[in-house]
Amino acid sequence: MKFANIYQSISPATLFRWHAALVGITFFLELNNAVAQSSGSTPPGIFEEWVKKRPREKVYINTDRNVYFKGDTIWFNAYIVSGTGNQLSSLSGALYVELLVNSGKISELKIPVFNGLAKGCIATDHTIADGDYSIRAYTRLMRNDPASFFQKNVYIGDSKVTHIRSSILSSSHMQNGAHSVDLKYTDTNGEPIVTKSFKYDIIVGPDTLKSGTSSTDGNGSLSLNFKSSSHLPYANIKVELNNESLNTVVAIDRNSALDLQILPEGGTLVEGIQSRMAVKCLGPDGYGRNVIGEIVDNLGVKVADFDTKHYGMGQFFFVPEKDKTYTAIVGDKSALSTKVNLPAAAPDGVTFSAYTNIPDTITVRIQSSPSIFSSKYVWHLVGIAGNELVLKKDFTLAGSLLSFKIPGNGLPPGVLQLTLFSDKYEPIAERLVFNYPIIKASLTISNLKDVFLPRQKININLHSEADAHPVVGSYSVSVTNEKFLGVAEDDEHTLQGSLLLCSDVKGNVEHPNYYFHNVDDKKKAQLDLLLRTQGYRSFNWKDLKDEKKPSFSPEGLGTVFSGSAKTLFGKPYPGADITILSIKAKLFQQTKTDTLGRFSFPPFILADSVKITFKASAPDKKRRLAIEIDSIPGFHPLINESYNYMFNNTYQTHQLADIFNFKNEQQKYGGGIKRIDLKEVVVKSKQNRLRSNNYNGAGRADQVILGAQLKPCANLSICLAGILNGVVFKTVDTDLGVVVAPFLTRGGPHSRPMQLYWNGLQIDLHDYPTYLEQNIENPQDIESIEILKNDNYTSIYGAQNRGVIVVTTRGNNLSGNKLNLSTRLFQPTGFSKVRDFYVPKYDISSKIQKPDFRPTVYWNPSVITSSKGDVPIEFYNTDDSGMFRMTIEGITPDGIMSRNVYRYKVQQ
């Protein structure tokens, strides 16, 4: 999904039209040609062959809580599933987890996956800003579809309590050459804060673009404008009033009006046939907006009215007439309004509806115009779930209305994509339905009292069942002080909500857990309405035209190193000796290249930060060779478009006063961490008798370092790390692993590595370790190093805004003995260390006197029930009092998901 579409209407199910002109004649011809070329196989048959080559995985991340303080550890576990039944996946052995903020990536982990299960933790920093952060997770296989990455929000901060709330009246848009944004400020009771003078800062990325003072009007509204050349998609509007502050994240250059879609069920609208129409309306903040509207024809006559009462969604019925067009007009309480034209109705065709109001049953209803049902064509109904074919039904239309039932117990749980095909397998209409799980699973706790004492030991037993039978399953257990949850239960990301719903539906699902607890007929109807307004993300029938193989295959626990050996003229060299060496990993292995000059080593399980040297040599030791390494799995490059809806000011919606007051109490007992900032050290160098390959001319640079200034050190990166002005060395991910590269400090979170030129030759980024860390040159043999930062120096290199480092050696000859292409140094992404959650035992160590105010009392990501469905759990309360919540959720190897929440009180 492109980021530009986030604040537009969410895509519906693929809209097919009866006429080939509307559906796309080209697609039909290609589809029919594909059928003819497959010896008469049907599109479902083609689909089965297509999907065999494209396995699919889903990921769900569960965290111990949703609100954290700076310096806290985020504990999480992960479930990776595949197939229609969401069974624990055996495909991937590695999971990538990232902590993101709206301006970039904060941290990243690679953790091992065993039989679809993984666990880990993310350490947060005391220096990061307060606000919403996003946890993103994916496997290498999921990189074929970045929109499938798992994402959830957490709040991190030590902010003071604030009674200010904000709402976005219009997101940032261009007006008179500047960005303009309108916000409304209220108190915690929703009353407008009128005619008050606010101090404000407008921040984009690391830069404060504008500061000042402005007053709200009589409605509590505040209009601000600013200019920005940044490519970042968000701005932070920070305001302060009476020593209380609030930050609001707004999108830059987004639609500021209401965003309305009117969607006929199934995607088709036919003259003279009643259609059930779904309505979706979004506000400028990208969230559902409740509106009142009406449908008028081209003569101005009202033919229907509607409202959106459920997260901006609603419905109405109407019959389109011949030679008429229709328009929807809506407005809301904030005086925003819009109007859109309804899709044109076809003179002949079919409408396709599905109803799920009968338990465990899908009722299909097909209406057709006379010219259609009189043709006696054979129609086809195909169902897809989890990228697998789960339903195929052929039938004829005996009249204007056909209705039949599909048992839900024969279909997998979750989102089902139903597509109606004509006799020629032309896709005519499509509909998403949700099949609630048939198997009833439960998690029960015994021996949990209503009230406990501080530091009291709790001994309980967890019992898991499915259809009243004990089951073995893997579960996570989190016990948290309720005031640290920070998110209402409806808004939480849960196992079922994520894997059964959100992972298969385009766009943002507001309040995803709303549809999975205390389920009744009303919620089922509302979920059905959601699926009529948001499209199926996983598969489009047009994808069958794509014969290309996926770019990424599943990654196992071990990293496979492969590549080739060639002569210096680029010719493959069979029989070369290939050595792989890592002192830290105690790794030393050898192999030979095959007849094509290719080599491959068995998989290695690597820890993080392990550097590996590859060397190619000819058997006679006389011929010089070059070694090339294939792509190594690593982190997915950060793409702003994949952030989706993540930064949505969720922390404003909950009163966090108790949390921050509690944090202040905790800091009294040594919870705070002191930090000392060192002053910048500037080293100046003389620029005399300089030999240089600088394209600008010797010495024409922002900083020059002579080789004589370089003290003996392990490698060039260490030599330079402390003496370059305005340059830092950071890690960056490449297709060949992690690379330590120089960056300009002024570049911001999205800056690119500085270009490196060695004796006039530009060096590829993945070769930086060879030059900066492997010491192909003794630092004492370097003549000069010139740092180019300003555009007047870097423009000749085409490197504006990123900087250039020019290295000139005494030999000044890349073809000499100094350069050894037969040796390469890489740092592949290895597994991060996984720590265990610490649980104190007060009955054993009675001498523990330090106050215990841990927000998370207990966290266990790997609670495995026995064949009888039981497992004991024990932990100790903290010193805090109040209500505590125990959340348990997990899955069986067969994909049966369950979740339960328990509460108890702690008091003296």
C-alpha cells in the first residue's frame, strides 16, 4: 500500500464490472490465454499452481504492555503462522523486529524462530523523544509483500501530566506556498480551550522549523503554517500552555476534506436491481468520521439517506434507474463536507451479496437482469483464504434471484475472499466475508484470588482446552499494573485480531480487538460492514499474470554464504580454494568452486556483530582471483510508505497521570539515570605539501588530515572516528550485511552514507569494510584524507547533502599489491542476544529491601501446557497496590488461538 493513499479512502474489494470495458479487456484476454495454455485448466487450477511457488507467512507480536518509560525494556514474543489454518510455520528460522519513530528507525533485532515461535526484547534509550513508536516485524519471505509486515504502536516517554487534548481539523496542506494545519484544543472534558495564547514549536525530523506564540479562537481552533523542504511525511506540532505541553503528529500534504467512498456490495451496480451500498468516510486524520448524508439523482431528487455510526461506516439500499446518475453529499459537526459521484450502473449484469447473520453459515444471494439468467450460462463461485483455494461451486441462474447457503464449518476461520466468475472465468464481482472460528478454545486460571498483598507469592494453574478437550499450546503470560496499559481493550492488537483479520485486510482496522471480545450479532454485522469497505490485501486475480518468481525465499536458522570466484578479467574460475574465517565466531571452513566458479557453505548460525573474512585463491597460488559474495539476508530498508497509519497520537486518548506520577516515585529510589554530555573535540590539520586525488584540487576541502597525523591503530575507522569534524561512523544495512560507514551529523535520520574515494576510484558501499576495517592499507601509508561536506565541494562528485571522503595513498596505485580483490570482509546480520525477564523471589532472599515498582510484574513468553492442558505459574507481586491485569494468549500447533484476561487487586 502506498503511503500517499493512507489519508485517502481505503481501497475496497476489487471492483469488477459486467462490461469488458469496465473490467479490462486486456486482463480477460490474458486470463483466457493462460487458461488455454494450461491444457484446459481453470483459473482456480492456475491459482493452485501459482500459489505453490509463493508461500505466505503472517507474524503477530505480543508485548508485555503498551506504555513504557525511557530506558525501559520492551518484552515481546512472536507467532509466525502459514496456511489457511494459521498453523505455526516451519518455513522461516529468523524474524526481523524494528522499533520505528515517524522520522526513522530507532533499533533493530534479528531473533531466531523455532517452529513458528520466537521471543526477544528491545532496550529503549533515555534520550529518545516522548511519543508514539511502532514495532514492525517480518520474515525474509514477507519481504515479497512489505504491506504484510506486522506493525503495532507503543508509547514511550516520561512526559509530565497534561490536561490538553487536540484534534486535527485539517492535516498539513499547501496554501500560498506554505504548509497549513488547523488543530482544535480541548480539555480532558472535551471543552474547547478558547482564546488562550499557546507557545508552539513545529518540528520535522530533527529540525525545529518554526517557533512562536499563537492564540486559539472562540472555538478552540489554532491555525499554523510553516515551510519545509524535508521529504519526511510527518510534522510534530508541540504546544505549551500553563507549563503543560502536548505534541500532535500531523501528516504533511494530505487531503484536508472529508474522504468519502460509496461502495456497491460485490463491486457491481445494475439498473433496476436493488443494491446494498456500503459507506466509508474518513476525516483529515485518516480515521473514521461519523457523518449524515443523502443520495440525490441528476435532477436533484433525494432517493436515499444514510449515516455512519460505526467508525465512519454505514449502509443504505437503493435501486439505480436507467439514464440517471447519482451523487452522495455528506457533512459532519465540524462543518466539513464533501460530495462524490456514485459508480455508474450497468444496463445488464448481476449483483452479488453475502450474508453472515445465520451462525456458522454464509448465505449467497445473486440477482441478475433477464438477459443474463435466460442465457443459462454456468457460473463459478471461488473462495480464497490465506492464499489457498478453499471453495469452488458451479451453478446456473434459473431466474432473477438465486440464493444458497455455504456451511461455515467447512471453511477456515478468518477472512474469506469470494469471487463470482462468468462461464468464461471472467471475474464479475467480489465480496469479503468473515468466518468466526468454529472451534471454541478457552484458557482458565485456578487458584487466583481477588485480593493479594504486596510482594505476596502467587501460585496458579493455567488450563487450555479446545472444544472441551485439553490441548497442548504455547502461550504468553503478562501481569501488569493496569495503569500502565495505556490502550483500551478494543484498541489492542491481539492474536486473533491480527492473524485472522488485520493481516488480510487493506488499510487501517480501527479498534481491531472490538470484534473479538464479547462477540454478539451486532459486532458480527459491523465486522461484515468493515469487510465491505476494505479490500482483500493478500491476492488479486490479476496477480495470475505475474510469472516472475518471488524475490525472497524463506530463511532458515542458519545463514548460507555463497558466491563465485573469478579471474581479474571477470571469467569464472573452477576449482578455486575458498576459505571462510571468523576469529570471534571460531569459524574456519574451506571449500572449492564448482565448474561454473560457484561455491556455497553449509548454513551457519551466527551471533550479532560477527565479522567474517572470505578468501579465494588459485590452487597454484600464482593466479590472482577476485571473490564475489551473493546477497545475505538482512533488515529491510526503511521505507516511509510502509508506516501506514502508525503514528496516530494514541497517547492523547488515555489519562496517563497515574503512570507518570508513579514514575516520579520510582525515580526517588534511584530509577533515574544520569548522563554526561561530552563537548565536541575539533582537530585541525595543516595543509602543506599535499598530494591528493581530490577532483576539486589538493586541499580544497572542509577538513584535511595528513597521514602523519594518524596514530597507529587497529584500522582506519578507529583512526578516524575521533578526529573527523561533523562525521560519525554508524552501521547501515546492505544486501551483503551490516556495514560501518561514515555519515554527516547534520544529515538527519534519513541521511545516506558519505561517498568514499580511494586514489580517485569510487568504492561501493558493501566494500567499505574492506577499506576501512580490514587494513588493505597501513594507516601510516596514507598520504592524505580530505573531508568534503559542503555542496560547493561535493557537487563535482554528485554527492550533495551526503559528503565525500577522499583518500590518497603514498603508492597512489589501486592495481598494485595493496589491493587484494581475493579477500572480502563482511558483517552479516546475526542473531541478537535474547535476555530473560527477571522475577525476584522474596521468600528466598528476605534481605531484598530495595523498593519494587516494576510496571510489568511478570512476563513469560514461553508457557507450554502439557498433554493434559495444564501448566503451573508462580511469581511475586511488587510493592505497588491497585488493580493488576493478567493477559494470556497463545496458539496450538494446529492454529487454534485463544486469549483471556484476568484481574486481581493488591492492597495492604
